Amino acid sequence: MDRNHNHPADDLYVTTPGGSYEVIVAHGALDQLPERLHRLGLRGAAWIISDDQVFPHYAPALIERLRAVGCNARGFAVPAGEPSKDLAMVARLYDWLIGNGVERRDVVLALGGGVVGDLAGFVAATVLRGIALVHLPTTLLAMVDSAIGGKTGVNHPLGKNLIGAFHQPRLVLADTATLTTLPPRELRAGWAEVIKHAVIRDAALFTHLEAITDPASLRGESLAAVIRRAARVKIEIVNIDERETGERMLLNYGHTLGHAIEAACGYGDLLHGEAVAIGMHLEAQIAARMGMVEPAFVERQERLLRTYGLPTDLPPGTTVSDLLERTLRDKKVRAGRVRWALPQGIGAATVRDDVPETVVRGVLEGAQRCCT
């Protein structure tokens, strides 16, 4: 990881051409927000974008705290869930911002999980040709993955995240106290990205996760330490490859088929992390058929996914032909070839564009037979 800023080794810093910023993971981190904004020189109005589940828990106190130091703060709550990630909601947010006099010196505060972060980030990237963004992730998935790295976007009926922009935030402030109000299913879904990071780059983290027999018991600093370690994987990769031209594609492990499954099921039926877990299980089988990993790897990964309460079976109603067609619409397709992030073992992965369709079809047909 880039250490040009001489930060302590346990600090988390993203350093890319598009922007450099700190990622803070701590209990009570939201209390630091007014001071952090001031320190960054963000002294314009603050526009909090959240969802209708998270907003009542945290937004009123944040608005009060910001107004107490003279910041003009206001909030907007979108309906919770993946269906809010579309251009119609983007238009509503533009109306709110522009109608209330947003200025280029202002900041958008994305308070919520991955859906809110992607949506608010895209709005911040495009309104007035781009204003400052600060991520305040409230889900495990967002803390370790989606809030870091500057990807923003919304869905299109033909695929997930097909409309978007790279827009690095000025700060990521992850308050682990917010995880206490997270529904158990949402928390479980977040573990998919933690496990993914362990598989592609951190074998010791994978072993550590295996040693935790009851993930629900993780609390306080023990949980924060796991989140920081998983976030570090994302940060190190983003620092190498901001725009997903090479190394960053490894972060898509589980996502090629995961996104296809999500779209096929209708956004919202499966949580993103659940779809990624199923995708990881299927893509591990592709790697095994390609001779990249042993069958024991597939079994070990599946065991860990299930320990953390994640699904590995194809949802009923999905068809092989539909999933194959959707993979060809993936953003990572180049010259008609799907580029797959595939494991080489625990802690290592690579990108392949030579996976025969017959291999993918065989894995999907086998998975479909298991589910019927």
C-alpha cells in the first residue's frame, strides 16, 4: 500500500489519481463528522442522502450536530432496497438538490448501505458536474467494500450498475455502532464481501474467519479489527488500480454470476451479498473445472459461506440460458469475451478471459439439478 503520506501502519488510506482519503473504522465514528468535515475544508451545506430504514436512526442527530456548528444540513430518505438504484430516483434527488440551491462547495453525505452509497455517489458525481462526497456506511458490506474505491452507479433493467461514474469520496467514516441496528440478514450478507477479500488476497484472514465459530458473537473491537483487515484488501487493490483496468478486477470474484442472478431474480429479492455468495460458490466450481483449484477448495469455501449464514444454491426459477445471456452484458466483457475473476487457492486469484462457455454451462446445469 502507498505510504507516501507517512501514516501509521494501522491506518487506512486510499491514494489514487482521482483522490486520496482516509477510511476510519471505529465505534462512535459518526461523532467525529463535524470536526472531520471542517478539517477537510468542507464548509458548505451538507446534503444527507439515506434510506427510510437508516434515516430515523441516525440522520436527525447528525443534522442537529451539524447545525450546531453552523452547517446548513438537510436530509432526504429514499425507499430502502435495490429498486431505489435507478434513474428515476436520481432525477428525484436532482430535483431536491437543485430545487434547494445546491452549490459546488457543498457535500453529499451518503448515510447507509451499498444502495445508498452507489446512488448518492452517482448523484454527487454528476450534479453541477460533481461535488464533494463523504461516505457514512452503516452496513458491513458497505464498510468493507462498496464505500471504498469511488465506484458509483445505478441499475438498468438489462443489468446491475451499468450506468455510473468513478467519483472518489473525501472521507469514509464507518461507525461500527450502526451495525447494532442492522437486520441480521443484512449483516450476514455483508460477510460475503469479507470472505471474498480473504479468498482473493488474505489467506490469514480466511483462517481467522474459519476459527470464529459464531459470527454473530463478534462485537466491539474484535469486529472492527476484522472490518479493517477486510477493508485493507480493498484499499490496497484500489491504490494499485483505481479504474478497474487490471488488479481491481479481482474484486469481482463472485460478481459475474452474482450480478446475473440478482438481475434474473429481480433486484431486491436477493440481497447483493447473498447473490455474491452464490456467485462465489459457482465461480469456484468453474475454477475447479479449469484445473485452477482442487475440489477441496470449493468445499472449504462453501463451508465458510454457510457458517456465516450465506446461501450457495441457485434460487428457484433461474434458467441456465438466462444467466449465460446476462453474463455477456457484464461490464467486464471485452470483445465478446467474459473476463472472470477466479481463485487460484486461498489468498490468491487471477483474471481469465479463456473460460469456455461449456464449462460455465456445465457448472450452472449441475447447480440447477442440485436445486430441483
